[in-house]
Amino acid sequence: MTIKQVAELAGVSSAAVSRYLNGGSLSDEKRERIRRAIEETGYHPSAAGQMLRTGRVNQIGVIVPRINSTAVGQVTAGIAEKLRSTRYMMVLGSCDGNEQTELEYLASMQANHVAGIILMGTTFTPAHVEAFRRCRVPLVITGQRFSDTHCVYHDDIGAARELTRRMIARGHRKIGYIGVSERDAAVGQARRRGVEEAMRDAGLNPAMMPRVSGEFDPQSGAAGIMHLITMHPEIDGVICATDVIALGAMMRLKELGRRIPEDVAVAGFGDSWAGTIVDPMLTSVHLYHGQCGAEAAGMILELLENGDRSPVRQTKLGYTVVERGSL
């Protein structure tokens, strides 16, 4: 079975079938006719032949920092959903937080002729800057804003500012913060900055805010809150950079006999399902990770269609603060 035969069966041109297979622009009516023709004939394009014709295969490389993360799962689900009707296959690489592995995946995916790459960003080094500049295929960053690169990111500053304002409005003014490494510009820096802005707006001195930094795990939340209340027993609220950290902090507060939120209010980021099965349920920021993945995949498809003619796009997504019993 050839592209020409599929085109004849669908009543379209061979070029239209080629655009369908490569994720190009088509009317819904033509796309559906081609889909039915391919399904009826069982046609599968030759990967080797496709690479010879286009210099790439119908694969989108997706590089993530870790796979045991709700946010990563939601982003990759959004990417997969967007690609499902395009004949592009997602190829996943998990770096386990290793920056060198991230760079190696970026190089190896290009060497294996993927059509484009989506990178779920965390920290960026000068080596990353150079690798992004030299990337030979369309590249989209998610979760971070990176200059001169297509990206989809979250309003981390705005979300942290609103979350903190709500905590202050509930009467909690002696607020501590448990964050992560500030080498992560979004989770590490932007969320901390949003908390500080809200404190400044309320007439509080953010320089006096007790804060600690840890990893993306509940152990860091437990250790962090223990340190904060030991050094600053007056604390009556804590903002955590992620839900996982917040849940660890809540666990330790309960062990210490502290009431939530009467003694210490707690809030996080992520709106994870785990935050809805604890008592009290966790107040959190809902970030649209699925939409982030879908937007990134849409950018990749547009770049594949238009090539270098597409201007750099940087899309900032919104958020929703979900108030529950911990605030």
C-alpha cells in the first residue's frame, strides 16, 4: 500500500496524505477521510523511507526531570492527547534530575532524527543555553520562561502572591516559607518572589520571613517545618513550593500536636489528589499542566508546519487558588 493508493481511496491528493502523516494543516473533513482510508487499508509509512524524504521520523522527543511526579504526568498526558490525531509518536526521556543526562537526551534525540523536542525545564546552565542555540529541530520549553526560545510557562509569581494574600487575609501574618533550590527559576525563585511581594503589599517585611529550602519530597516538608517552628515558634502560617512538601509539613505538624489551620495554616502548589484525602484538606494552587503539554505540542506542530517563519512564542498560563481546610 502506497500514499498514492491511500490518497485515491480518500479522494484527496498525495500531498494531503503527506501533510496528514506529518502533522500538517488540513480541513477536518479531509483529515477524517484520510484517517478512515488509513484505518481501512492498514497503511503504515516506512520510517526509513520517511527519514530519507524528510530527514526526520514522526517522533516528538519529550524530556522530563522525573516520571514519579503528578505534574510531569499531566504535562505528558496533554502532549499525548494533542499528538494522538497527528501520527506523531511521543518518545520519553526521564533525567532523574540530572542536568548532564538532560543535555545527553537533547543531543541523542536529534541524532535519532526526531521531528521536534519538548523539554520540561527545571534548571538551565550555560551548557543548556548553547545546546538550545544549536538545536537542529524545533524546541519548546515547558514550565520555565527562557529567552529567545518557544515556551509555555505558568504565572508562578502571580499564583504565589494571591495564595499568600489569602493566607494573610485569614489573619496569618507570621508566615514562613519552604522552597526548593533557586537554580529552578520557576519553582525555586518565582514562587518565593510572589510570597515576598504579597507580604510587602500587606506591610510586612519579607526580609524577616523565615525560610528553608529542600527537595521535591515530603521529607523536606517535614524537616523544613520542624526547623522553622524550632527557630521561629511564633510562625502561624507556612507556604510550601509544592503540595508534596506541604503534605510532609502537615504530617509533622500533626505529630507535634499543632492544629491546622488554627495554630499553623498550610498551603502548597499543584492541587494534587493527595491534598484532598488528608484532614484538613490542603489549600493549593491549581496549575494547568495538561493545557501546558497540549500548548507545547501545538507549538511543535506549528513549527513543523511553518519552519523558521514562526516567531518566538512565549505563552503564560493562568492558575486557580483552591481553598480548602488548611488555610
